[in-house]
Amino acid sequence: MSLANLRQRIDTREARVGVVGLGYVGLAVACAFARAGFAVRGIERRAERVAMINSGSSPMQGDEPGLAELLLQVTSMGMLQASASAETLRDCDVILIAVETPVEPTSKAPTYEALTAAARAVGKELRPGALVIVESTVAPGTLERVVRPGLEEASGLRVDADFYLGHCPERVMPGRLLHNLTTMSRVCGGHTPDTAEVMAALYRTIVSADLDTTDCITAELVKTTENAYRDVQIAFANEVALICEGLGADVWRVRELVNKSPSRTMHLPGAGVGGHCIPKDPWLLAYAARNTGIMARLLPAARTVNDSMPGHMADLAVEALSEHGRPIQGATVAILGFAYLENSDDVRNTPTEPVIARLREMGAHVRVHDPFVDGLQGDIFATICDADAAIIMVGHDCYKELDLAALREVLRLPVLVDGRRVFEPAAARQAGLTFRGIGRG
Ligand code: SAJ
């Protein structure tokens, strides 16, 4: 089938869409294309997830507005069917790959087991004329070096001659999956310009924002760059915060006045950088650079600054406790917030984990509270009662409503360390607390 025929089948919604990987990216996009009128086949290796989806119930944790209702609707209409077997891809005209692409903890190189397996499984079922699109975030150059060979070897087909290939990096965010998916612009990187145009026509059926066509390497660079940009910006804010602490200044006042200067947008300093993409994507970009003989220096440096912030939070607690002659060894520390983001239950790469590890290494007893995380919910004051210090790691709304005097009452020692500017130093000191905050000199 030619690209023109594929384009026609997309316009008439006759094209069958396959989605490999029904995680937070794949499930949302599968539902969106099913809602747009396509018959969608989802492939998921976790059998219990397949069963849940086919029964119309969402396996997603946390609040995803509209997703559960949409999933029930499209599965009950038979527009979306999930399976553990890749054979159902055989009659698909378009196949999206949305599998995890983690980086190795020490070498920071991407580990492409899932991506390679997906390319092989898709290749085995690939028909001439089909279009394969990778939505996973990958190191620039991965489509050419990993996905294309995997598909060609498993199928015996040739890209552009027999099948089509592209990269459309996802831009979803937990808690706003469907919203981001349908309202944020997307980059359609095609192995050929004609492929990119057909990709745009496909995504036009679910995306109301810009669809920018380009080539694969540019699409791979855009996604990793936009997240590396954010990581560097956050690291800059964190480094200025540490300088402000040393100089006895308030980083938030500095930031407010800096951002009055044209085209300055200093980000928010804080207790660390978590999540599924910001801590990872800079390493994907640095890996691609290394493959071309260029050693990225700023990207690893930014990661080092951001990954030092949780340790700094522990150090602030040690410093504040020492004002009361309380060594950290044997002290009880209550940590408020385990999710990586305010008002979220997502705990991937949470900065709270290294704080807990550091405090325990120093001999502290650590209690953790988080209103959104199973097993950590409950009464905040029960967590804080009789602790020698309270540390705020996440700006959940419920922490912002805490009464400082009441906090002071239940603490054994009046020590509060604030990693997300939840409280102002003056108010904390007014309540009789020994206060430390990121960037609050
Ligand atoms: N953080 C800071 N300072 C900041 C911003 C964030 O310390 O100024 C911390 C947060 O506390 C969190 C981590 O960084 O621990 C990541 O926060 P995030 O707001 O970037 O949220 P994410 O990880 O969900 O990022 C997603 C990304 N979206 C996609 O990958 C599609 C990112 O590209 C978006 O910029 C971000 O959402 C967004 O803007 O909401």
C-alpha cells in the first residue's frame, strides 16, 4: 500500500491502529484514536492490565480526568481491544510504539530492551505499506540505529520501500494525560517528508494544536532538548539558591526581581528534581552527543546540581537540629511529601527517597507522610508528633494549610525545613520554629 492509500484509509478511518505498550502514554493515545473512530489494537505484556482494559476499567493510578470514562466507552463499543499477543498487529496499517526507555543507573546510557523487543515483535507482524511510529522518548539517532534495523531484520522489509517509519515524541504529563495529548503541539518526524505529512494527517484526528513536520533526528532532538532545557533551568535556580543561602539573601526575592528583567524566566529552586522524564532525558541527549564524539558538559553538571538538592535538605536538618544541641544520630525526623510533584501520587524518581536514605545513614529515625501515596496517608500531626524535626519535600496543598503554631506544639524540637517554599521564614520564626529553607539565607 502506498502512502497515498494509507492517507486515504486514515481519512476514512478504515486504517487499523496498533499500540504497543499500554502504559500512561500508550493507553491514552489508544483511547484517543479509538474515540476518533479508528479500530485500535493494544498490545500489553502485563496480562492483568490486558484483562482490566478489556473489561473497561482503567489500570491508571491517580486522577486522570476523562480517561476512565473514555476507556469504558471505547472498549464497550469494541473500538479498543487489548491483547498480550503481537499477532493482532498483523492487520494494522499504523503501529505506535510506546514502551519505556529508561537509562542505566550508573552509566546513564539508555537501556533499550523494551524498545528492541517491541521493534522485533512489530517487525514479525509488519505488512508492506504499514507505518510504524515511535512515541517513546529516545536518544537522538535511535530510530536509525535501533528501531529501523530491528524492524527490517524481523520483517525482511525495507524502510521507505516497503514500510514507513517516524517518530512523534509524546508530550503527556501524569494527571493531564488526555488534556495534554489533545491540546499540546506535536512534532511529526518522518523518515521521509511524505511520511511526516501522513503522520500529521493521522495525529490531526486527535490533536487540536500545531503538528510540525520534520525528520526523525530533529524530532528526537526536540523532545530530549525540551526536557534537558528544563533540567538546566532548574539547576540554575538551585545553584543561585545555594549561593543566596551562603550570602544570607532570599532567592525568591532575587528570582522575582530577576524575572522582571526582559526574557528572564528563572525557574523554581527546590528540594530536587523527580519524575519520569526530566531526570532521564538530559542523559539521552548527552548519550547521543557522546556517540558523535562531543562530551556534553552542561547537561551532566545540571544533573549533578539537581541531584545534590535532596542531600542538601538533609544537611539543613542537621544544621537546624544542632542549634538545639540535638545530633542527627537517633533523632526522629518527619518527612512531609513522597510524590515527586505537588498534588500527585506519582513517585517515580522521587527526591524524597535519597533524603530518607541520607538521614538513615546518619542514624536518624524517619517517618514519611504523603496524602496521595498508598501506605503514607493518615493524620499529618500523627506523623509529626514528638519528632525532632519536620521536613517538607513536596508542596501538596494540605501542607500549605498547616497551622505553624500547631506544628510547633506537636514537635518535640521546633525544627522545620522547607524544600518547596511552603512557608515564609518570618511566619515560621514568629511561631517559634527554627526554620531552614532552600535559598532562604
Ligand atoms: N521542579 C523544580 N523546579 C521547577 C520545576 C520543576 O524543582 O521550576 C521539579 C518538580 O518538583 C519535580 C520535577 O522538577 O520534582 C519535574 O517537574 P515538572 O514540572 O517538569 O513535571 P514533569 O516531570 O511531569 O514534566 C513534564 C514534562 N512533560 C513531558 O515530558 C511531556 C515536561 O517536559 C514539562 O515541561 C512539564 O511536565 C510541565 O511543564 O508541566
